[in-house]
Amino acid sequence: MAHQTFFSTFEFAQAVSRSMGAGYQPLPISVVGSGPRRTMYATASPASYRSRYVSLAPFGLFASPAWEGELERSTLEHILRQLRGPRTRGFAWTVRCDHAALAHGLESFGIPHRRAATHILRLKHGYESVASGYSATIRNQIRKSGRRGVRVRSASDEADIRAYYELHTRVVAQKEWRGFEYPLQLFLELSRLKDSTRLLVAEHEGRIVSGAVFLRDACSVLYWHGATDRDYSDLFPSRPVFDEAIRWACETGAEFLNLGGSAGISSLEQFKSYWGAGAEMNWTFEWTNPVWARLSTLKDALKWSPPSRDERTREIRADFPSSIGTSRCQP
């Protein structure tokens, strides 16, 4: 099937569900039309009253029903009927930049959406052609890293995964903005999917000083996660890691390497451009069940109680601090 994504497979949904705790589970969604009958998988997370939220796929990754030829409207109607059931409070569905037909189809149903940039490195002409497009800065840093004793290897056993995760947690602890910390179990689960997951680590004198996780996503490779020890930044250890990932992606026949979004951080955008990557746009669709939304509003209203006289006075003074209790008569 064309237009596939790794993140809509049972294997990925199961790995996530096992990692995130009780109540998470793969959610099968039957797909009819636009090709043979098949099943795509989402991840359902538990909510109160036996309801659920649905992620297609979680962590802002990409979902696709896969299709052959034209993507029929009836195929999407069938999927949306399953997603919009009474138990579902809402769903989020991110569409990869090269799946425009899917995005336009979901748009036609009036589902609210937003667009965000990702950085794509095209690999059509092979590794040597891609490497020739690196900036002079990147090529120089790769050479320096090698001369200073940094070596890159593929890591897959549990000891390596735990060592990389320990590096990740140290890096996160040093940052002011922490963001979402993936659980260790997720890395362990993904590492078992050897056909789709590759952890590359850079070592210096036997110590892991940088690393990154790359996921084979159908016709592409996604840079999913990375960490570098700041104490070794002068060795540029992440540069040979990315270079090796590009080589591997080319060898596997991937059409492009997806370096992900940069959250508007100009330094990250510039770094990705140094490899020859250009910005393209993903789509994220979010639907909220109106029934559950009304029930939540009603629940909040029932919890509300009118403030006391003293509380109202404090609120007024907070809103108008310069006009109440502070004015003075002029002679």
C-alpha cells in the first residue's frame, strides 16, 4: 500500500500503550475502500466515565490509513464515524507533509486544524549527493569530531538504551524548559522493533556523549529524539551521528529524512538548514466531542459558588489598584 506510516501500525500503538501505563491501549480502526480492507491503529488514553481520548498517532506523530490511487471520501467517512463515537471525548490527527490528499480530505469535513513546519532533507540522489550539500561548517565539524576521537555506532541492547536514557535525563535536567519526558519503557519497547528503530550513539573514550533515535516511517526516516552531553560540545559529537543516519537512510532507500519541527527556534532551524533540509508543512486536526464539551461546561458551572462580600472587594481592588484606595485630594 502507498501512503503508509509506521505510526499507524499495531506494533507502534502497542509499544506506546505498554509504555504509558494502565488504561492505554491500541485502538483498531477499520479502513474500507481506496484499496483492500485493512486496519489502522490509534492509541486510546483513558478518561473518566469510561470515556477516552484518541491519538492518531501520539506525541504529534503522523497517522495515515494508507491508500491506493485516489483517496475516496467514503473511506474517510467510515474512519470518522468510528472516531466520533459517544465514548470519544476528542481526537488529534497529524498528517505528514507528503500526504496532502489525506489532509485536504479531512479539511473537507470541517475539522479544525493548524499547520506547522517540519524540515525535510531529500535523499533522491543518494548519500554522496546529499553529503556534498552539507554546509562547509558541518563538513568541518564532522572531520574535527573524528580527529578528536569520537566514534559512532548503532546501539540496540538494553544497557545501551539505559545509558542513552540516562544521558537524556541529565540533559533535560539542565534545561529551563523541560517539555515532555518520554518514559524509559518507551525506548525499550521501540528498540525491540529492530526493522523500524535505530539508535545511533557517539562515544568518546568509552563514554556515550551524544545519540539520537531514528524511526523508519514507510518511505522516510524520522529523527525522533536526540541528546548531547554539553560538557563534550567542543567535540561536535552530534554531527557524525546525523551523518551516519543520513547514510543509513540512503542505504535503506528512503525518499527523505524528516528532521522534525523547530518550535520557531531560529538556531535549530539554521542547524537543520546546514544539512540541506528545507521547511515543509504538516497538518494537525483536532476534534472535540460537543456532548462531552457541554458536560464539562455544566460540571464546571455546578462547582461555581458566588464570592463573599470580602472576596468581591478584593477582586475589585485587584482590577483597579490605582483608582481605589490610592487617590489623594489636591489642594
